[in-house]
Amino acid sequence: MSLLEVTNIHGGYGGADILKGVNMRVVDGGLAVIIGPNGAGKSTAMKAIAGLVKINRGTVTFQGQDVTGMRADKLTGMGLSYVPQERNVFPTLTVLENLEMGAFLVSGNLRPRLDRVYGIFPLLAEKTQMLAGNLSGGERQMVAMGRALMLEPKLLMLDEPTAGLSPKITDMIFQKIKEISESGSAVLMVEQNARHALALADWAYVLVMGKNRFEDSGKAVLANDEVATMFLGG
Ligand SMILES: Nc1ncnc2c1ncn2[C@@H]1O[C@H](COP(=O)(O)OP(=O)(O)O)[C@@H](O)[C@H]1O
Ligand SMILES: [Mg+2]
């Protein structure tokens, strides 16, 4: 059964629909990537799935339940964690406080969850008392992902997690994303580093002008000459 199933959604910010027929599916433990040109609606699709943008038509099901139009905080409670591209940490809070904020819905001992996050991102364990706003871009991205992981989500949604990062840090973040998807949280991510993301992804969606244009396994999309010419710079 699919963990997430998005069927023909239309929606946007109140004016004309930005999304005009988006279809997507993520299986348990899968790693799916959305690529496409700037302004295609990739971030809007992520927000619609996460309950932050209005859906006027179509459905989203999560763990077999129709969650179309459900509030973001409720979806989070069900196991869907969304990390936006920007402003995804609290800069005036410490690393530890950011991680604790991620678990605001959890009662009881946070230690096992913190240990899992530090296991994935050992660097964060060394910087627990630093203000998130004083970290490097790569470290901030680790905090943002770590905060989302504090809820032990079934699905982790990441909007351009490597944007603005150096090639070396980008490699490291992609490696972590792969590890996360192999350790119990499925991942749906938007990426501009398309080739790199496609090499890791089980399944890939090409979104153009608010609609699905193409989908296939990550490797098949990489090997598709037409897609490569149009969306991967030749
Ligand atoms: N908050 C917003 N209000 C109105 N329109 C928006 C908003 N955010 C994005 N858009 C519009 O939605 C379209 C798709 O944007 P976006 O989803 O950010 O694209 P992508 O992430 O693929 O680059 C663009 O035309 C953009 O101008
Ligand atoms: Mg975007």
C-alpha cells in the first residue's frame, strides 16, 4: 500500500490554481524526488500535501486515510513532517531547543529521539548549545531535518534541502537523506541538484506548469535523453 497518494490535485493561493493536476505516490520507506523548472509549482505541491495550501480538487491520502484539506499540525501529528526551503530553524534558539521544539507533540522522554537524531547527525551532538542562527548553512539544514525527525515521521518532506550548500556538504546531506529513507522514514523531496537526486531516488516526478509531465524510476529519468535535454541541462 502507498504511504502517500496524491491524485489529480488542483489548488493554489486564492487566485487561479497553480496546481493543475498533480499526481504522486510514495511507498513505505521509499525515496521520491520532484524535479522541474523554476515556478513549476514544486514548492506549492509540497505545501498542498502538507496542509499549507488550499486544495480545490483532487485528493491526498496518507496511510490509507483521506487527509485532503487537513490542517498541517494534524498531519504532523499523523507522521508527516515537512521541512520548508527557507526559515526552517528558529535562529534565536539553540540546536537542542530547536530539536525539542520538533517534538512538541510528544510527551515523555525525548532522549531516545535525540539520540537517533545525533546518530544521524553526530555534529549536532557537539553543538547542542549553539544558537541555530550562528551555524553554517549545512549545519542549519541538519538542524531543520533533525527537528522534523524528532517526531519519527512516516514521511519526511524536504523542499530543496541542498539549496545554497557547497558540493561537499551537498554530498553529505544526500547521503543522510538516503540513510533516513533506509531507516524507517520515507522521503519526498524537491531538488534542483537533479542529477544527484535522481541517482538516489527510487522514483522521480517531473513537474511542469503545475502538472505532472513525466515520471519513472530515478535512474530511468536520468537515462531519458529528452528529459535530460529539457530539465537537466543536456
Ligand atoms: N505565496 C504565494 N502566493 C501567490 N503565488 C505564489 C506564492 N508562492 C508561489 N506562488 C506562485 O506559484 C507558482 C509556483 O511557485 P512555486 O511552487 O514556488 O514553484 P517552484 O517551487 O517549482 O519553483 C509561481 O508562479 C509563483 O509565483
Ligand atoms: Mg520551490
